[in-house]
Amino acid sequence: MFTTQQQEQLSAHGISLEKAMMQLNQFKTGFPELNIKGACRVGEGILRPSEDEEKAYLAEWDKYLEGNHKILKFVPASGAASRMFKDLFAYLESGEQTPFIQTFLANKDRFAFSESLKGKEGQDAVRYLLEDMHYGTLPKGLLLFHRYADENRTPALEHLVEGAMYAMNKAGEVNVHFTVSHEHIQLFEQHIAEHKEEYEKRYHCHINVSFSEQKPSTDTLAADKDGNPFLDKNGKLVLRPGGHGALIENLGEQDADIVFIKNIDNVVPDRLKGDTVKYKKLLAGVLVSVQKRIFDYIKAYRHNPTPALKQEILAFLKKELCITLSDSTDILSVLNRPIRVCGMVKNEGEPGGGPFLVEDAEGNTQCQILESSQIADHSLMQTATHFNPVDLVCALKDYEGHRFNLKDYVDPLTGFISQKSKDGRELQALELPGLWNGAMARWNTIFVEVPVSTFNPVKTVNDLLREQHV
């Protein structure tokens, strides 16, 4: 199947021949449909805390911060911002001033990067932004998003500020980890180094920033329409990044007790950070509260596994985590797993992916976050009341303080196949189980309703003109 040269190419990526053959087989067999029991709702898989419960959870997080724990913000930041500027690139080619372009040009002085565009109009301004300022190729994390009286901030800097507001430990340390692409890591390092000392003084903390890259061994083979290896014009195998699900390995390497995960572009200026900070602390409070109960149950059941205690644990799993177990499932193996608490926002547009109850092959039912591509019955999507804004707080260690091997909790059958092209030819791409989807399918999961004010992504450059960003 593979020539000696192709096997050497796989080996250089850290991809075994067995793994490559398994990937090719998946193009031919596809992925099984999930047994989806229904969408989660408030009271049925989604927690909506009362005002008193909110206060209690916030107090739990404040109490946890007084202990000797390592807390980390984990920010996927490898994506280039080119899609943000798709309309601007089209304008350079066609010269057509669409409504989008008219909005951009009429408001260009309102952007945080506008200082550099003074005296430039029309295509000259756009060309300068995309080419001379390199905004067309830079990652989102290094673009100027927000304007302040005395500075302009990138998303990378906003995440440092957020960390100081809800993830500072008792030693005054703020730990932030960015996953970045290889070509941008030096730019990130320089950018952080230029501002770190200033931010440490301002927020009275010590900021530790680390970086990692997506591993080549998580790349996947591309296939032609018949499921055979797709070769480029030089006869080499085409290997593609396996999607954000590959970052489960980067996450698993972090030595931290509690990890906050949020996308690089979901940030707001300081004047709007109140809700972000409150609900991040709330999610973390829910997590450490549930984790404590799980640890207590594990220790008690290992010491004295009585039928009464087992029934108490089963009731806890059903009520708090929406988990129902088959009679043959080992209860300790379910308790002793990574935990995540996920913010969920009410649907205000077309329902799509989000929180659902899924039954596995052993007959166990639990909460999962699904992408629309994982839902074969599209009528199920219409029943979804909430969506996932990528707002997670995770616990990566077991009751004895050992790190879980996160790869053990991935459901490999939850990847999917997408259609792409290269050199003008169609290809099939294999997407790994998504980081907060199949890569965390076997985690203990709790969904908590959070307000839409905590979700402010920037998908196009004109999103920066919304009141949440100006």
C-alpha cells in the first residue's frame, strides 16, 4: 500500500504504519452514528443555579484559590486570521464595494488598528492592512482588537488580564498556555515579552506564559474519492492537521489541577469583563464542588462498597451528572475520570450542535457536546435549546493527585470525514474527534447555563465594530 519513501514520510511525522492503515480504513467504513437520546435542557442535563447557589459556588472557588493548587488558562490560538478578512481579500481582487466593505471603510477609524491606516482610503487602506501590517497572515491572537485610553490590546493580552481576574492562585501566579502554529510562536513570545512586566505590575501578579504546537503525529492522511492515499504532484502523501481534537495531547501534558479553556477570539474589553469573570468563577466553583464529592465517594466506596453506598452514588451520578449506568458498568471507573464543567448559552439563532444525551454501546447514558456533523437526524437539532460557546473548566487529576492520560478518554469513533481540495483536485479529509466533542466524550460532564454576554467571538473584521468590542 505504501512505498518505502511514503513509509519514511509517515515515520518522519511520527505516524506508525498501523495508524496510517487504520485511518485509510476509516475512509472506507466511515463512522458509526451516535445513539442520541435527546437534547439536554435546563433541569435535564443543564444546571441553572439559583442566586443563592451562585453565591455558594463563587465562594467555593474563592476558597479553592486559597489552597496550594496550580490553575491554568489554556487558549487554542493557532488559527490564522485570514478568514476574518475574506471580504477584504475579495475587495482587493474585484474592487467591488459590497455592503460589508462599505461598512468597513465608513468605520475604519473606529478599529483599534486604525492609527496605522490614517491617510489611506479604499483599496489602499485595505492593502496596507492585509499586506504591510500582515493582518492577512497573522494569527488572531496578535491582532489589535480593543482600544483603550492609554493602549490598544490584542486577544493574547486580554487573556492575560482575564487570568489575573479569575485564575490567580494564592502565590499571585497566573499561568496561561497558548497553543500556536510553528511559524507564529516567535511572534507570540516577542509580543508577550514586550508587555508581561507591565501587566504584572498593573495586576499585582506574576504571569507565567507557555506555548506548545500541534504535534505532527496527530496529522491525518488525506484520501481520494475511492479512499486511497491522496498524493500531491510530487507523489508524496498529503498529511493534514487533524483539527482541534489533536490538542487533547497538548492539554494532557499540562501539569495543572484546574484548567480554563476558551477560544482566543472570545474576549471583551475591561468595561465588559464583569460577566466573564463572574461566570468563569461560577463554572470553576461547580467543578471543585462536584470534584470533592466524587473524591469522597471514591475513597468511601474503595474502603467499604456497600449496596446502600452504591445506590447513593448512582443517584448522585444521575442527578448531578445526568449519567445512567448499565448493571455491568464498574462504578469506580466512571467516578474516576477527568471532569469538565461547560458553559451553555441559550440558542438565539438556528439550532445546531450543542449539549445532548448520548447512549454508548454498553448502555450507559451521559452528556456530550456534539457538532452538527455528528447528528445524523437533523430534526434532533431543532430540539436543542442551548449551544456550546467553548467555555470549559476542567479537572485533569484523579483523587490521588495523578494526571489522567487524556487519550484514554477519547472516543475514536466520533471523528468525521470532510470534503476539501488541493491543487484543484477533490480530497477527503479525516477530522479527529473534536477537543470538546469526541476527545472528551468519556469525561464526566456538567452543563451550566451562562448568559450570552459571555460569548463574543470575532469571526469577521466587522465584528470588531459591535458594541462588545468597540
